[in-house]
Amino acid sequence: MSKKLVILGIESSCDDTSAAILQGKKILSNITANQEVHALYGGVVPELASRAHQQNIIPVVDTAIKEANIKKENIDAIAFTQGPGLLGSLLVGSSFAKSCAMGMGIPLIAINHMQAHILAHFIDEGKPVPKFPFLCLTVSGGHTQIVKIISHTNMQVIGTTIDDAAGEAFDKSAKLLKLPYPGGPLIDKYAKNGNIHAFKFGKPKVKELDFSFSGLKTSILYKIQNNIQKNPNFIEENLEDLCASIQHSIITILLEKLKKAINKTGIKEIAIAGGVSANSYLRNELQKLAKEKDYTLYIPKFEYCTDNAAMIAISGYFKYLKKDFADQSETSLASLSF
Ligand code: KG4
Ligand code: ZN
């Protein structure tokens, strides 16, 4: 039997520096260094992110190779995130990947971060994987998309946000509730004991399969401001109900559009991906819906929801099979469509 491909994946699009080793379609290691520095500022500071990537990248790659228990010489190709993301952050990962590939004389593979979130479903975990064509609701801090996946390398965005992303809606709402960044996981946590119907917020009206979250954010801001005038402890006294109601509003917007996409395309193989796909309410509501409507649902492991290099490595695998390699002149791109 021929030797299984070994790919080093490198992800540095935002505030996580990550490296993974993939052998065949199995992950041998997936190491991520989170950047604590941004918590002080209530959001990612791009310049600080690039500097932290520079400090983290060598130890992270080194640990990934050691943990995978392979030798550097065993690596067949290096896959890196080309975009979309913060330009300075992307440049750290791409420069590192390019120099390693050149030094080691192995192919370089440029990966689209949003496609990689989806392709994480194909990491071999001994579980069924989505069948083509399938729909994926890709929800992260920077993007909200409904994607029709025709093959590993052929995908179409059929719905997207016209303003904020779903993760941004979580994080900005959390900021209004005085919760630290990133607020999505904290809203998820406090919402567990709250009443989803305690507060009502404005609902967007956007055509077709597109999304909008900026109106919701304004509606939440006004609700909080008006109530704080009457009761300065409004947030503290209602935190769980506020989190549950905000989360319910965001997830309802996502689910309504996903249902519309399913009806429109007739596709019943459904996946979710991206940081917000870690949300427990989204997962539960989707599971109920899938059971009721007989959809086949694919939910990624938690570690493959938020940014990670395992998803970059598996995307590299599919491009390697097509010999779709990048050269040293490939540039990092802050915005990159499919
Ligand atoms: O995919 P990701 O790690 O990075 C980007 O590519 O943007 O997504 C990060 C986003 C953040 O907005 C974060 O608040 C959100 O995912 N997030 C969550 C949860 N875990 C992460 N949002 C809601 N509930 C969660 N459990
Ligand atoms: Zn991401």
C-alpha cells in the first residue's frame, strides 16, 4: 500500500495561531495558541495579533510535529490560510509556510479559510461524512454564509450577511452586557438558565437567503439603555434572561434562512461549521428540526468549530490530490471569495 500523505496545516487568519499534522485523513496533532492579549481591549487588535502570531508560530508548529510523533522529513506538503482574515496575521502564517516549503523542497497549498471550516467535516473520525451535494451554515466571527457544496473543491455561497456576522452579533451583544471578548461562549453559558421569551428584539427583513444582524444589535442597545435609566442594575439582575433572549433571536434568524435554503434547493444533507456552530442552543434546535423534518445533520467536534489548523490540513489534502499547488508569489488576501 502506498504511503499516506502527511500534511502540515497552518492557520493564522485572526487571533489563533494553530498548526496541525494530518496523515491520510486522520489528525495526528492540532495545536492552537490563543491570544489572551485582546481580552483587555474588548476585541481583536490587528497589530497585536500579528505580533503574537510571530511569537507563537515556531513553538506551535514545533509542538504539532512533536505531538504527531513524526519527523519533519515525513511532511509531504504545507497548507496555509491564504484568506480571508486580518492581513498582518495572514502574512505571518503565509511567510512561515512559504519559507518552510522552500527550505524543505515540498509543495505549498493555499487554503480559503471559509471553505476549510466546511471541509473540517471530512476529517476522519470514524463517523459518517456529508454526502454531496450538501448545505452548510457557516457561522463565524467574520462571516455568515449558507453554502452549497458540490464537491470538496466546488462550493457556491447562496446566502450571506449584508452587514455583521452572527459571531459578531454575539460578541457585540456581549460587550453591551459588559461581558469580556469573545462573548459568544459566555452568552451561550448564561443563556442556559434564562427565559428565551423574556425580551423581544427587532427582526430583520432581508431578501432571499441573505442575513442582517446590525438592526438586532441596535434594538438590543436601545432595550438596555432604556431599562438602565429605570434600573442601574438592569443588566446584572437580568443577565441570564437577556442572554437567552439575545441568543434565541440570533439563532432564529439563522434557522429561518437555513430552512428557506433547504426548501429552495431540496437538499436535506445539512452541516454547520465555524465558531458559532459550537453554540449549544443552535445545535439543540437543529437536532430537533432535523428529527422533525428528516434531515441528515452533521455537527463538527467542538475543537473543529472555532479556528484550527486541522481544517486547513484536510483542505490541503483535497487540493494535493488535484495537484492544485501554490507558488511563492501567492499573496495573502484579507477578503477572498470562493
Ligand atoms: O470561526 P471562529 O473561531 O473565527 C472566525 O473565523 O471568525 O469564530 C469565532 C466566533 C466568535 O464570534 C465567538 O464569539 C463565536 O465564534 N463563538 C460562539 C460560541 N463559541 C464561539 N458563539 C456562540 N456560542 C458559542 N458557544
Ligand atoms: Zn474561522
